Amino acid sequence: MKPANHIQSSFFPAEWWNEREMEQWRARPAMARAARAKRRCIGTTPKEEAGNSLDRREQPVRIVAVSAEPFCGREEFARSLAARLGWQCVDSAVLIGRAVARGGDRMQLLAALEGRRLHERERRAEILHLQATLGELIKDGRVVCHGVAADLLNLAAGEVRRIAVVAPYRCRRAAVEENSMLYGAEARVFINKHDRARRRWCMYLFNSRIGLPLGYDLAVNPHELGLDAALAATGAMIRETRSSGADNRTSVRDFVLATSIRAGLAMCPELPPSD
């Protein structure tokens, strides 16, 4: 076959075509010609192309939960990660503010988180209200949660990428001395107090005596690696790990619905029996 001399296409060279194919090409509408050329370049059929577009629509909802013991630099790491990914950052302040906007009481919410004197039923209702608020914030994905927001995410590992930020004691103590202006024994007492509060909170939520929940995808130490290296490693892990998009979205929708129902049942008084 004689190769074509001229053809208007940006997909491949003209020598791939012969004269007969070139006449058929010119006879087709512009959009059909472009679609056919693209399929020949990538070697897919129209059916396969439709399947690929479906896979793109069903990309998994991406949620990252960052946990750490007190004074490990969790907040700086989470905010930097969210800025690098271009995602929303949800922390305790954002979560409580949104919960108050949904009808919650700020003092009651803080008392529930700090374990102050509340009846167990009242504390459970406030925490379920926070979890329902969190469900509304994460339903569209592309969220980095840290602090209480990360702890309240009880989705399976396929939906959430869990990151643990760790730091040696000397780095935690240096952070307290820099930010709280406490030194020596006062800094040590301050750290121990917050560690005990963290363990009580984890014991309440996860029945775990350690200061962190279990089941991490990655643990990073920004103090040893450097913040940029830790962010790069985390970003690579998030990009490489994928799961089924359809199942992922279903799980997130179920989480949003279930938390909303549980919060409503916990906060509303018992209904009188119907006649």
C-alpha cells in the first residue's frame, strides 16, 4: 500500500495511513474522526473506552486521618499535607464549630471531649453528634482529618489512609518549652498530664491503653526525616494505595447515614408509644 503524503491529525504520523483509509477519514464527521484516531493510538475499542471512563468516575473517595501523641507536630504536618494535596483540613476546632452550627452546645461538646463530669448518656450523645457532623464534612472526600476528627473516623482501612506522626520525647519537650514557656519538671508534668488525658480518650473510644489507635498505613517522624521528606513519603503512599471506588463510596455514604441516625436517636428524647 502506498503511504499517504498528507493528513491533518495530531495523533500519529501520516505514514501510518494509506490513501483508501485517508478517504474514509475525510468522509467521517470531525468528532468521529478524532475518536477513531484516539482509539487507534491507545489500542482500545469503544466498549473498552466506555469502561475506562466509568473507572475514572468511580475513583475512590480519599480521606486521610492523621493521629499523634500530644506535642508531636501533628497539626503542622496535617495542615502542610492538606495544602500540598489541595484538600480540606478538618481539625477539632472546625469540627466543633460545625457541630455548634448544627445545633450543638459548645460547652457540652468540650466537656464530652475532655471527659468532665457528664452523665454517660449525655457524653455519648455529644460524641455521636460530633461524629455525625464529621460525616457531613467527609462525604465528598479530599479531606485530611487530625485530632478528634481523625479519632472519630471508624471507617475501614480501604476508605481511610491512616498516618501516625511520632516524635522522640526530647522533641516533644522542646515543643512544650517553646510554645508553653514551661521548663524542667514543669514541662515534664505538663506532657504527662496530656498523655494521661490522651490515653483516657483512646480507652473510651477504642478500648486501647496506648495513646494512639491501632492500624496505621504509615508512621512518619518529621523531626528526624524533615517535614518535606515526610510529606513526600505520605503523598506517594496516598497516590499508590487504591481501592474499589464503588465500594468506597458506598461505605462512606453508609457512614454518613448511620452516624446521622445514631446521633438523632441519642439526642432526641424517647418517643411515647403510639396508640
